[in-house]
Amino acid sequence: MSALKSFRVIELAESAAGEQCGKLLADFGAEVIKVESPGCGSPTRRLSPLATDGPSAERSALFGYLNTNKKSIALDTSDEQARGKLNVLLLHADVVVDDHAPGWLKALGLDPETIEQRLPQLVLCSITPYGQSPHADRTHAEDLTVFHSSGWGYHTPSGADERSPLQGAGRYMASFEAALDAALCIVAALYERESSNRGRFIDIAKQRVLASRLDYVLGQMVAGDMEVTHQRSAFDLNGPASIFACRDGFVYFWIALASEWQALRRLLGNPEWMNAFPPHWLERECTPERVATFRRHVGEWLRTQERNEISAEGQKLGLILVPVNDPQDVVSSPQYAHRQYFTGVTHPVLGTLKHPTVAYKLSSSPARIDGPAPLLGQHDDEVLRTLGMPRERDAGQ
């Protein structure tokens, strides 16, 4: 049985953040009804990569990924009659997911104060770049600007003030991280509603989500254990961890403990150069000179190794040594094949694609991709025909 079966979600979202949140809920069994503008649909339907042929609203592989297992209805929310239908849908919904700029929900009569009075059991989740306050005026922020305003640009690369910061990992990192937090908050709110019989408003700010991922640095600054500074060098551990070249690609090697130093000694066969280092140098005496010597010797040795084989050997000894994979490596990974991480999904325009599932397994209620992203307005008749009709719920729901 799916974890969220019998919950109904109305998705008003029109960007990667809200649609990924809805996807997580849908893939775990929730009924997610996506409300789209007639004719053009969600803006993500026009984002690359695009299929070469087919209707313009159905060619986006990004939309195809973000909207599996959902239903699509076409409603013009600026039209009074359409709003009436939307209001009826809301009467029988558990959750609303939105990612428009602050003020958009209020124009629809769906601001938190109104919802609390009209639909007190509804869970309303808003995902925006900076939340409802105090920077709600930054309505045109993209994931790139959110990434850098959160502090993550200091990590790319860290410790190199003279070099320009990099873009960061992925085009939609901020959106996907915020979507995960939003989905978790929604599930927690639904669980809490079982006892309180009350919904709640969830305000997700992408910037705050990314700031919460700033590992040890931000936490130490907040706690007063590290000086608050704009110097990017503060975001560098100054240790020997790095990406190293191998004979057939690259590996990432992280090392920070005396126990890992001894494990590396066994992996390398106790070379003479390691004897010049004190046993606890990584924890207490990690000087730039020792880091440079370490990287030179380890780098020369790794260039003679195969990345997958040496990573497996290192991991058996407890080392954090992993291959740097490209997309084809990930798709063909035996581990992912064993976990059934990818699911083949057949779409009428995009064809059959491999979609990743989630990074975690629930034994009794796993995430499943049972259907492709919907065509625009595909479920108008099915959903709008049953307006006002009560939904059947499983026992215990």
C-alpha cells in the first residue's frame, strides 16, 4: 500500500520546486490534481530538454519527470466561473501546493488567514525564493541567485577568494532541496492533523533551506564558535580531501581521522613517505605543507589505479573513497539496478524514459511511478465531473 493513499493534493505550482514537491507526494500514493492554464499549461512544459516532435505542451522531458502519477485539469484561475470549480475542489482536498510569488494566493482568496477560516483542515504549503517575509519583494529570484544568496557560492570553490564562484550542482538544486523539505513538512502536518483536526500554513523559503545545508560552517557561526565573515576561506577545512585523477577517470577522497590515515597506510602498502607524518596530523597538525605532500604522493599513486576497483578496496578498509560518475555511469550502475532505482515510464509523446525514484526505500509503502506525466487537461472530465462528490477513504485514513 502507498504511504499517502487517499490524500488529495491540489497543485497550483508552476515551477520545478512546487512540481517536485507534488511529485514526491504523488509517487508515494497521493492523488495530485495539477491545475494548469488552458492552452499553454504550466511553464515547465516549455523547458528543455524537449522532444523534437509532438504538441508544444507535451514535449518537455523536465515536465515529464516532475509530474509523474499526477492528474491535469485546465482551469483559468482568473475566470470567476473557474474559480468556483476550484473552490469546490478545495472543499474536498487535504493539501494545496503553491510556488507563486507572495500575494498570488491572496488574489485567489487562498491566503493563510482566509483558508484558516474557510477550510481549517486544509494544509497549505507555499514555496518561494525568500518566503513570505522579510524579502518577499524579491519575486524574480532564480535558483542561481538563491544558491549564492544562501552562502553556497562560498563553497564553489572554497578557500579561493581570487577565483569567481561556480554555479553549483545542477540547474534546480534550490528547488529540489526546498521541494523535499516541503513534502516532509506536509506529511508531518497531515500526521499532526489526525489528532488536532486542524491544518496549517507551511512557508518554505528556498534560501533558508539551502542555508540549513551549509554543514558545519553556518552552525559554528550561529553558535559563536567561528567568526562571522565574508571570507570564503572560512568555508574550507584546509584538509587534504580532493578529487584525484585515476587511469580511467576520477575519484573523490575524503580523509580527516587518524583511523583513516592508518587505513590508507594499509591500502598503499605502508610507503616510506607516510612515516614523516605524525599519527594525528589530520586532526591536530594539518599544515599546508603536509597537505601538499599528501596530495602529491596520493595523486601519483591514484593515477595508476582503476577508479571503481580502488574505490571498492578503499571502502572495505573504511575509507571515504568514491568514483566520480557521469550520467551514463549512474544509469548503468549495478547498485542502482539492484535497488530498482530507475523506472521505465512510457509517455505518448516523449516515448519510454528512465526516471529516477527516491533515494530511500520504505519496505511497506515504497514510492512507485505507475503513470507518466499527464497531457494538458487530460483529466478534465474525470475530475470536474465528480466535483462535490465525497471521496472514498481507506479504513484508518
